Amino acid sequence: MPHLAVNALRASYGPIEVLKGVSFSMEKGEIIGLVGPSGSGKSTVLRTLVGLTQATAGSVTIHEKSIDYSSGASVRDARDQMAIVFQQYNLFQNMSVLKNVTVAPEKIKKRPKQEVRAQAEKLLAMVGLADKLSAYPDQLSGGQQQRVAIARALALKPEILLLDEVTSALDPELVNEVLDTIRRLASEGITMILVSHEMSFIREVADKVIFMDEGEVIEEGPPKQMFDAPNTERARNFFGKIL
Ligand code: ADP
Ligand code: MG
């Protein structure tokens, strides 16, 4: 059984259906690169998975637990197993770096303080910020803040980490340090769905590339095949344009 199986997921904004039955699956430790034109529904897939957007139909099996996504209540079960990081990192400005990472596990998950702190220190070291525990967000660069946001998401111990264009708002010279952090997570075996315009990076780290257009999965496959020899006209068009 796959670690995550998304089955015929549908979602609408008002009368407009933007996910028209999205299906895909992934194994534990796998990295999926989710790509497609702007407006194709990539963010909506991630938002729907974590319950920020309500699905109208479909089901998701995560970590051997099946969840009916068309009923809002049960989405909480899934949300607990995934964490999302956005383009805008939205750190708590009035809290130190360490506090940003520990506050949700402590206050919402009610985990023991000592354990949460030890985990946060480990995560902040992993994203290269061991020396910034007591700094405040406004003392950090955008790249450093985004790395705190990634550590904060991982502190929730998600089965799957969802990253939605996490380098898109950064100055070009800060992009690489965040990509390096994602490489590090990949080497640690963290299961991730990566939405990004950094195509050479996707090609490098993804185990599987999923190409979406107009609310549907058009084609999926190993990066080499998707980039060099996609089967569908629409994927050829897309990859042809961006290369
Ligand atoms: P992507 O992340 O691939 O650029 P999105 O998932 O953000 O695509 O958007 C998919 C479609 O849904 C687009 O047509 C977009 O305009 C529309 N959309 C996204 N968010 C909203 C919203 N909050 N209200 C109405 N329409 C939205
Ligand atoms: Mg998007």
C-alpha cells in the first residue's frame, strides 16, 4: 500500500471547479515534484490535502488510514499527518526562532517541553540555524526565515511535508540556501511534495514528476522521462517552453 494515495480529488472555488478528479500516489521517503502552468491547480491540491480548501469529492489514504475528503470533519485526521510551507513564510514576529518552532508542538500538541525543545534544536541545526535560536524574525534574511518556517513545519512530525513555491518570494541570492536545505531534507529521507518553478532542482531531487494542467494530472513519470521525452502533447508543450 502506498504511503499516500490521492483518489479522484475534486475542489471548487464557488461555481468553478479547479480540481477535476486528481489522483496520484507516493511511497514513504519519496519526493514528488508537482509542476504545471500557473493556475493549473498545484496550490489547490496542497491546500485541499491539508484541509485549507474543502474538497467536494474524493478520498485520500495516508499512512494506511483512509479519509473521505468530501466530509470536512475527517480532514483533521489528514491534516495532522501533513505540514505545509508557503511562499510567504509568515513567522510569528513577536517570538524568537526557537519559540516559533516549539509553540505549536507545546501548546497544541501538548508534547513535553523538554522533548519539544530538543527536537527544535535538532531541526534548526538541520536547516543551518543552530546559532539563531534566540534571534527574532526581523533580524533574519528571507532565506533564513524560510528555513525557520521549514523547521517549524517539521516540528509537527508530519508524515509528508508539502512545500509550495518556498523560494519564489526570495531574492535570487537567497534561493540556493533554501534549496540546499531541501536537499538536506531529501538526504534525511523526508517524504515531500514539492511545488516549484526551479525546474533544474526538481529534476535533480524528485523521484517522480507529476504534470498538471487545468485541474487534472496529465502525465507523471521519472524526471528524466518527463523532462526529456514526455508522452503527451501538453507536457511536451510545457517542458518545451520552460527549458
Ligand atoms: P497554481 O498553484 O497551479 O498556480 P492554484 O491552485 O492557485 O494554481 O489555482 C487554480 C485555479 O483556482 C486558478 O484558476 C485560480 O485562479 C483559482 N483560484 C485559486 N485560489 C482561488 C480563490 N481563493 N478563489 C477563487 N479562485 C481561486
Ligand atoms: Mg500556486
